[in-house]
Amino acid sequence: MSFSHFLADDQQTQPQVSQLITLAKQIKANPEQYTNALAGKSIVMLFEKPSLRTHISFDIGIQKLGGHALYIGQQNGQLGERERVVDVAKNLACWSDAIVARVFEHQVLEELAEHAGIPVINALCNLYHPCQALADYLTVAEHFDDLSQVNFAYVGDGNNVSNSLMLSAAVLGINFTLASPMGYSGEAHILAQAQKIAEQSGANITLVNDINDLGQQDVIYTDTWVSMGDEAKGAKVLEKFAPFQVNHDLMQACQAKFVMHCQPAHLGHEITQELFDSDYSLAQQQAENRMWAQNAVLVSLFGN
């Protein structure tokens, strides 16, 4: 497969995403075969926002591939304020072989990709979280042989995670339902793009604003109702989202086999502790698969 960057979920084709999932499975099953895949490569991890799973999974994953990871945190402030993004990109390209960036604005990633001349990976931005979505569908693929037969629902706030899950579902041909309160369904242009892609892949992309309209689902996914940086909206959001809590009753009503959460989880809000800790939950498998999915992206970007 051939691609230069990993920035958004609709920039790869169905065969490319399927091959990434297959490669991630191979690396996970036989990590010793890939211990030199990034030998001699240095990867800069440029993070404007705090992180646990993304930071650790990239850092250790790069080391497992034989590469060197350098983390640059928030001490330098938001990209574009202290110095231009174009200058940051060109400087990093002098020393490193790729950039993993976790940023506030997607435009910054596009500028880095345009000017660096080395691969850039989106480790989260305001619009997308493609590494999370790839790991999530790797996890689903470990439980279902045919992704095109899976009914997958995201319940909660329309955000960067739901955007990536919806776009990736459209690319892969997965039936996807977004269930959110009215006014919280995310970016309209992302939904339109997903529906356009779905016309080619055969996926069904559905939007519902009443939790009772969710219907039969194989997998139910949720995320925090209050995104990072939006904590001031807390009380209003909790009232709006209360009917959208994912719990055992919802799982049974939808005949769902698994529940997923990208973490950190606000237990008792978007998901009950009982369900999060139950045998339904794939949350820890998702967390582990972040590393394997990201390693597949890295191996592919460097053509190994």
C-alpha cells in the first residue's frame, strides 16, 4: 500500500485500511519479525494536548520496531504561536524521519505535512482521531470475520472520535449509526462525506436523535460527553445526555455483543461502571491495539 501521511480517515482506500488491519494483526502475532522495521529512524512526537494511551503506545511501539522516539510536550506552547508551523516543520525534518502530532487544529497537521517533506501522523486533532479508529476496527475485526456484516453504533457526543469512526466505517463498508441528542451530532460535512463514501462501499450511515431508535447493533461504542477543553459545559451536557447512557439495559435492548470506549471513561456518566468492567467490554483490548495499529501505520509509511 502506498500513502505519504496518515491525517484523516477518508484519505485511505478500503484496500489500504483493510491491509493496515491485516498488517497490525501480523505485527501483533509476530512482533519479533518487525524489530528492525524502523532501525535508524527517529520519530518526533509533537503533542500540544495531554495524553496517556497515545503517548505511551507510540513511544513503546516505535521502540519495539527498532526506532527512536522523541517526545515534545506542551512546554513550547501551541504550534504557530511561538513560531510559524512551516518553520517548525522544516526544522524537525532536518533531524527526524517522521512526525507524530497531537494538536488542537487539523490545519496545523496539514501545514506540517505540506512543509516537512517527511511522513506526518495525526495523533488527534479537533476533527479526527484516525489512530484510535484504526485500532478500534482492528479490535472489531478480531471478533467478527466479515466487517461488512457488522452493525456498529456510536452513542454520545459527536466529536473527533465519532467522526473518525464514521468515516472509517464508510470506507470499510461497516453499517454505522450515530446516536446523539439533537444538536450534538457533530460536523455536518463529516456526515455528508461519510454518506458519499458509503454509496460506494455499501455501508449504511444512519443518524438518530432518540436512543429508542437505535435498533439491533453488534457493537455499541461511547466516549466522554464532555470533550477535553469543554468542561465548562458540564451541567448542561449531563442533562441532555442522560438518556444516552450506555448500560446493560441498552446492550440487551439492542442485542449487542460488545461495548467499546476509547478512554478515559467517566464512569456513571456515558457508561456505567458495571458495564465498563464487564465481559461485554473491549476497552482494554482497544487500548492494547492502539500500539499494534499505529505500528502498522509506521511500517507502511516507511515501506517495510
